[in-house]
Amino acid sequence: MQTEKEDEDDSSPEEYVALSDFTGSGSDQLSFSSGDRLLVHTKPSSEWWWAELHEVIGYVPACYLRKKGTEEEEDEEDTCPEDPWQDEEYFGSYGTLRLHLEMLSDKSRTEAYRQVILSNSASLRNKVVMDLGCGTGIISLFCARLAQPSLVYAVEASSMADYTRQLVKQNGCEEVVTVLQARAEEVEIPEQVDVLVSEWMGNCLLFEFMVESVLLARDRWLREGGIMWPSSAALTLVPCQAHSYYEEKMAFWEQPYGLDFTPLQPLAQQEFFTKPKFSHLIDPADCLSAPCDVITLDMHTLQVTDLEEIKGQFQFCMKKSGVFHGFTTWFTVHFESLETGGAAVELNTGPHAEPTHWKQTLFMLDKPESVCEGDTVSGSIVLRRNPVWRRHMTVSLHWNISSSTEATENCKVGTKNFPMWR
Ligand code: 6LC
């Protein structure tokens, strides 16, 4: 293995082609345009490579590049996928019950949608609704049972739609709910709708990018002045401790059975801390400061092109001393009322609300940092959509810890990019 590595380090730069435009941030990242040919000198990590363009050298995100090579190589799955949306796998998984059971069993989630419909039942009367990605049809059935819309178009691309049709019939809602098995992007209906409702949120809010389908359907099928449910979404971030996860995956190697296994720690870091940890339930006591909304999306104005790169900033003041192991994120969505002055409904997936099936997402730093009460952690977050694999993204976090007591020269900075999953 060692020889292979050395060979790699000694080899001459490799030529890559940019798959899409990229604007570098900071002085050490290169900017390039789609089709540019870059020379990759080294690959310090799987996400960021050291490359050259027009005699300028800097870091480039690996996922934006495709190896320049033979046609066969260019056709390789990894560089040029046949289906960048992986729809067969995606809709295949929604054709089975496992995910639907998980979603329906999530009381906070399902009750939030029920509450929205119940509290707007008067205004929903005679309205036309589209339920996008209706799954088993629960939201459409709530509409039909709890309000009197004139029609609900329940759109579902997976084969679950066959069963959804049966469920609609079984529950006596076939006069109101029309199930259409189609991708939202291709569905045809005879009219525009007053309300577009969907449960599209993924881990870290955007993962899966089902939101794109919602926006495309909005632009085609929502009438002028129609309502989006959810109407807005926010991604929340907090610097946190994660002692038990750190112990379990990293400190473990310090002394298993009285032996020193620390040479495995770089591997552990690579294996366990490179990608974010989904399904993390953060104890509110592990939040080192008050959380902060870093990204907010208005579902009426958000554009598909905005999704390529979404940036947010933060400044946290540590409310206690502890170990800064990483950042935790979660999201909240709001459903505006159809009535002027009516109360909005909220679905909050954070640690202070009832746990949902999304739980929270943990981003571990490579090295924990001790922080003191009063220190500030400021920085930025970027959600960068994968230009090839359209359901994936990389979350980049950049932070700066400044001590409230020590000299400012002591401030520590860090950057880390977390692929989810490509
Ligand atoms: C919801 C996912 C459901 O929406 C699931 O049943 C899936 O098949 C459907 N779906 C997703 N995208 C589309 C689309 N473009 N057209 C029609 N149906 C779609 C839960 N997923 C998350 N909240 N993450």
C-alpha cells in the first residue's frame, strides 16, 4: 500500500474537466467555469484537491471535476451517471412501506399537517389543493375528512400510488381526492390550484432535494396568490458537545484493553467524522450557546437556481464552558394561515421539541476545542448542491473561535466540508 501511495505522490498532475461553474471563497480556492481544464496536483482529501488553472494554484471541490480520459472512462458511473437523480432507487424505496411507516409514525410531523388543515378548514372550503409526493395519501385524506376542498390532486411518483388509490376509496374520499401516479415535474392537471401542500423536507432540510420538484410544480400549477404549505423553512445551527459520540468513535482507540490503538485514530476520523451523523438526538444541555437560524427559505419566492449554493452566517456566544465537538443542525417549517391574522402552524425538529424521525444532524470537527463561557464562535455555512448527483450536497462550515479572556491573536479558525453523501 505504501508504495502505491508514494507512486501517487510522485506522479505528474492529472487533467480534469470542470462539470459546472464554481466560485471559490477565500484566497486559497480557485474559481472556474464549466468545461475548464484543470491540472490536479495532489488530492489532500477526498473532497478538496489542489489544482491549477491558467497558472494559478488553489483548492477545488473534487465533486465538480471529471477525469479527462478515454470515452469509456468518461462514461464511468461515478463521473457521468445515467440518472443523476437516482430516481429508480429513490422512488423504489418509496414503493415499500418502511419509509411510509416511519413518516406516518412520526406524530409531530403528521399531526402538524393535520393541524394545518384543521385550523384552516373553513378557508379550505371549495379550494383546489395539490398534495405533492402524497405517499400513502395521509395529507389528502386529512383535507377530505377535516375540510371541504372541491378537489385534491394527490400526486405520487412511486408505485405506492396504487395503494393510495385504494386507501382513498376505502375511506370514502374518492369524490374529493384524485390520485395521480406521476412525477410532479410531468403531471398534467386541468386547472391551477389554490394550495400546494407537500412534505418535502430532508435531513439538514435540503438533502434529497425534493424541494426542487415542489418549486417546479409551484411555478406551473399554483395560481397567482395561491398558498404554499409549508410557506417558509429555516435551518438552525448550534455549536455543541458530543462527548458520548466522541468517546464511542474516537477516544475508544486510546486504550482498548490496556493497549495503545491511537494509530487508528486518523482512520476513525476519516470513517466516522467525514460525513455528518444523521439521527443524532442532541441533549439541550450539550448546546454550548443559544441556537441560531442560519438559512431561511421563503417557499413563495425561492428559485430552483438558488438551491445550487445557499449561504448563511452565524455568531454564537458560549453560554457555558465545555468542549466544542461540532455543530448540530435541525430545521423548522411554518405554515401560514389562509385567514388574514390567523395563527401559523410550526413543525420544529429541534431538541426542544418532540423528537421527529429526522432527529438532528451532527457535524463533528476533526479536533475538539475547549471553549469558555463568553467565547464567541462565528463563521459561515454553505450548502453546495452536487452538480452531478442532484439529490446530494456538501455542507461547508467555517468557524472562528475567539476567546473572551485571551489576546485576540489566540483566535482559532477551522474549515470542514461534509459530503452528504456525494
Ligand atoms: C416524501 C416523499 C414522498 O414524495 C414519497 O412518497 C415520494 O415517492 C414522493 N415524491 C418525491 N418526489 C416526487 C416527485 N418529484 N413527484 C412525485 N412524487 C414525489 C418524504 N420525503 C421527505 N420528506 N424527505
